Amino acid sequence: MAKLTGIEIYKHLPKTNCGDCNFPTCMAFAMQVAAKKVGLEQCPHVSAEAKAALSEAQAPPMRTVTVGAGERAFKVGGETVLFRHDEKFHHPTAVAIRVKDNSADAEQRIEKISQLQFVRVGQKIGVNAVAVEQTTSNGNKFVTAVKLAAEKSPLALVLISQDSQALKASLEICADRRPLICAATKENFKDLAALAKEFKCPLAVRAATLEELAELVQEIKALGLEDLLLQPEATLTADGLTKLTQLRRLALEKNFRALGYPVMMAVHEENPFIETAQASAFVCKYAGLIVMDGTERWQLLPILTTRQNIFTDPQVPNAVEAKLYKVGEPNSQSPVLVTTNFALTYFTVEGEVENSRVPAYIGVVDTGGLGVLNAYADDKLTAEVIVKTMKNYGIMDQVAHKRLVIPGLVAVLKGEIEDTGGWEVLVGPEEAAGLPAYLKNEWKA
Amino acid sequence: MPVTIPDVKKTWTNTINRVTLGATKEEGGTRTKRVTVGGATSLPFHHFEGAMPHPSVIAMEVWNVAPQDWPAVLAEHFRDVWHDPGLWAKKCVEQYGADLICLRLAGCDPVGQNRGPQEAAQAVKRLLESVGVPLIVWGTGNDDKDNEIFPAVAEAASGENCLLGTITEDNYKTLVALCTAYKHKLIAESPCDVNIAKQVNILATDMGFKPEDIVMYPTSAALGYGLEYVYSVMERARLAALRGDKMLSQPMICDIGIEVWGVKEARASEQELPEWGEQTERGPLWEATTAYVYLLTGADILVLRHPQAVASVREAIKQLMGDGLK
């Protein structure tokens, strides 16, 4: 299915140029609809036939699917770009950790997985789901493990099994949690699709090639299911990356409906470093969900941080909270540094202060997420703002030396801050990299 | 219902420059091994639509002074050799399989030991006689000091076809002239900005330096410390290059170890941060993960420190090359 052009959409509009859609002409409106800037529903006069004719083409090129229910539910898919600098990636790659149904320490493992939650840069980041996997022909074992996971973990659930009986019994236990059923194949799709429909759960669809995947999806769609995830089989990382890239391009650039769904990747790798390499590659390049085995905190933190970084909106200046930060355990003799709340600036300054091993206060000025020079140019980092901010923090009353270190790039503000703040102002280095040397050699309380 | 999948291959009009480092005896040097990077005709590891004839390579970092502030989980691997850059480099090549050695002239830093040009040149000579792989020599980052030491460094390595850096928008003339005179390749640094990356390349080539002899350094950030900015700058530069921009067609180098081993995720012990797990694994994995991510956005040379990071990044490159690895 090719993407509709403005002209094709225009043919279905009333052609009255009434302006009720807030665009001057039907043609102007059609162009906006084609560009996916507005929805067809913004025209109050469009006929039901026209709607039906256009609805398929109107749907977003990649479906958004919700897995889980309640607080721990997450969305995957709905992506609109190939490169994050073009817009942003919308729904962070969900991470699910496997629990095999024959594992002796299943309960311990489920608890450990559930605790893989962190706070970084003021944001909560964590593992999203427990993936229970059937590994024996004994379906009861699987059902028992699912029951345990549902009881012991608040996380979303992924049910990995080919056994429709065992899946049915599991869904009777946990369908209210809206688990992901994983995965329908050429052999079992009718049974699994029926279960997904009955229990209103999302369904993963697995096949070896993209052709087989598309065929299978069409069959399953014909059965009335839409909340699907694609699971291309990939034995090599290179193969996985290729399939993920092709699927993203097919959905977004070719508007290829049969594959317009989020993609999940199963990582199977014993070495935790290599498992991390694969997982982080799939986070960067287009996986909506990954299933993996690692449960160590030192392993999940970098994967989740990769996700946090890659899914940051590139168009919003990345800002940290403007407040007084402490590095180490500063006292009344410790230096007080001023910087902006642009995250990259702040973290660079914080990192260099840490390197210096000199405990310090960092007074962060709210510059709307701009770096030092941009903020200065934009009048967001002025003597007045700095004095006001530091007075709010009350920090200059707590330190004995009454000295404030400002960024070298705004040395010009020294005099005015001294006059209005009543403190001595020291001009720090122009680059954060100069801070360790400055704090060790030049700073004196 | 048989389905025909539309072709999603793109046609790119340009190739990333090939840069070869190191000169063998026949070429007037003493290297026993040469390293070539670049030559890609599509985005990184997109084997379905283009060639990546030269997989990314790993340079290990060696200093001309014993580091004072490396955390124990890193320092323990080099403490036995770091009094001698030659032994240090030998260990990196023979034991850890480094493709290249990156000599950082930290001992010349005016803030530290402030060693002079002759001492810098001696360290370079010592490395050249100790290992056969090509060399990268990275300055102190202090413009005046770099301009003072690089003449002796470039001369000491004359004919060895090293990669020297860095030049910036504000300081490029000395090093460009030296690399021209002594036939070295050049690292062009820019502060996480595609336009400035291009500008620095233009400044060097305006002096008659060949654009094919430049490797770009778009700065590097550690995972969690602005990595996404660098990631996107690199991705934009690579896309522009493949679409035909000759002044962004240079291979890229990522200086990762120095960034990662400065942040608390790598430095802090589990006593300080029990929530983050064991430092012996966390530190090297933080370094490795930073590298894994940059691989996907076009890193051709990765400068790393920890042996475990080196080994796993090498395996990651192999896996990403897949069938493309010939």
C-alpha cells in the first residue's frame, strides 16, 4: 500500500472550501493530511465512504501496542522516524528478562528482575517485564511459573510458549495483566490468535524471513487482530540489525501495512558483555522490545542508560533541575561554582569536579536548558539572575569564604555580581576540563 | 497469500574515505602492520545495501607518564608496565590484541609534569621500537603546549605514517604543517557540531592538506553524559557524507576511555554505590557499552583502556560484521 498523496485525499473531500477544518481550502487541508500533520476527522463534512476509503492510509505507519496493564503497562511502536535527529523516538525499547519454567530458583530470579529499577539523572529507569519461557513439554510447569511471576512481580508479563493449552491456562490466571503472548508461528497461529482475541492480549508473530512474517501477519489480521509485535528470527547480530532496519524502513518509508508493527528481538547470549552489546545495538536500531537473560545490576544499568540517552527528545534542550548540588561532602570551606542547567554542561562540570576530588557546591542557574554562552547571549545568564539564584539557595551565607566561582566564558559578569551580591567573584576556567587543575591549584578558601 | 516485500535499499552517492595508518619498511617506515579504516558505501553494518570493507578498529591508550587517578579496577592491568610506555604498548598489543596504540602525551600536560618536547619525542621513539602496529599520538589539549611538543614528535616519527591530533578551529596551522612535512595523518577535532567538523576539515585542506588524510574527532561523551548528542552528530555527518559531502567523508575516531573513566559509573566502588553493582564489571562494561553505541553511528577507530572492554568490543565488531567479515 503506497502512501496517499494530497491529490488522492482531495478527491474524497467535499471540495467546498468551507474552511471548517481551519484551512483555507480543501486542497490545503488535503496536503496537511497527506503530510500526517492533521487527521482526516478535522473535516466535519467528510463522508463515511470517504473515511473508509482513506482510513487504511490514514493509520500511522507503525502501530502503537500496549503491553501490560495499570501502572506497569508500557507502549511500544508508533515510531515515525529512522534517525533520532529528525524528530525523536517515541516509545523507549522495553526490556524483558527471561525466567525459564524449569529453573530451580525461579522465585528468586523473578524478585531480582523486579528490583532492576534505577534512578538516573532524576528519572526512573527500569526493566519492564518478566518473560516466562516454557522449556519442557510439561505445560503445568509453565503455568506454575506464570502464576509465580504474576504473584511475585508487579512488572508486565511476556508468555513465551508454543503450547496453546498451557497458554490458555496461563491467560486464565493473568489475562487482566494484558501479557504479551509470544509467539504465533506458521504452525500454531490459529490457536494463538484465538487466545489473543479471547483474552484481549497483544500477540507476537514469529517467522524466519520478512516474507513469511508478512504472510503470517496478513493471515492473523484477517482473523481480526491488530495488536501485534513482529519477531523476526535472527541468529547473528548482523542479521538482527539488518531485519530491524529493513522493517523500520518498510513501515515508515514504504508504508508497508503488513509489517507496520513494533518489532521485538530475542537475545540469546551467555557472555553478559556481549549480551549487552547486542541489546544496546537493538535499542539504538529499532527494537520495540528485547528479551534477554542478564539480571545483574551492573549489566542492566548501561543498557537502560543507553535507552534513556537514545530516546531523549533531541529538540527539547536537555535540562537538569536548577538547584544547589553537592559533589562529595562540601563544608563551609568548600568552593561554590555557578553553572547552567543544560544537562550536558551540568554533567560535564559535575564530572570534572568529581575528578578533582575537591568537594564542592554547584549552584545551577535555570537558563531554560541553554549552555553558558547561549544563555549569556540570550540574557538568561546575567549578573542579576546569578545573584538572585545564589541568594535563593542561601549558600553564600553558609560558606565562610564568601567567594563565588563563575564560568570563565562569562568573566565579564564579575564586577556586577560583586557589586550587587556583595561576594568576591573568582573567574573559573573557560572549559570544564580545566576545573580539576583550577580546584587543586588555584582555588583557596 | 504470497507477499512481495518492497526493496528498501538506498543508493548512496559517495564513499567514506579510506585512511591507511602505519608505514612498512618498503614504504619508508618500520611498522610491521598497517591499519586501514573507512571505505564504507552505506551506514555502519548495513551489509544488505553496501560494503564495509574495513571493520572498525581498536586503539589502546598508553601514556608517557604513570597515571595518578585511574581507579584500581583499571590500573591493576597496567601498573606493572606503566613506568615504561614501550612495555605498556607491548602488553596492549601482545596480550590484549590492540590494532593500534594511542599514545596520549599526558606527561607533557602543563598542569601535571609539564614534560618537554624532547621527552615527548623519546616516548614516541620508545613506542616505535617496542611495537609494530601503527601509532596515534594525542596531545595535551593545551594549544600552546601542543604546538611546542608536536614539532619534535612529528619529526621523531617521520615516515611512520602516524595519526597525530588534534587540530581545532582555533589551533591548526602548526600541526597541519607538521603532518604535511613529515607525512602523517591528522585528527580534526570539533565540539559536537557538524558544521564545525566540516569547517575544521576545510581549514586544514585550505592549507593544502589532503582531505583523504584526515580522521574526524567529533568529540566523545561517555554513556549517560551527553552520548546522544555525539551519536546524532556522528549520524548526521555520516549521512551527509554518504549523500556526497566530501568535507564530511572522513572516517571518525572516538576517544572513549578518557571520557568513561572520568565518570562515576566507572569510578565509584560498590561501597559508594551499592545500587549499581560490582565495579569490576560495571567499569569496563560502561566503557564497552559507550563503544558499542558509537559503532552503530560510524565510529571507525575506538580508543579504549580496559582489556575487558577491548575484548568485548572486538567480539561485538565481529558479530556486527556477520557475513560481511571476509
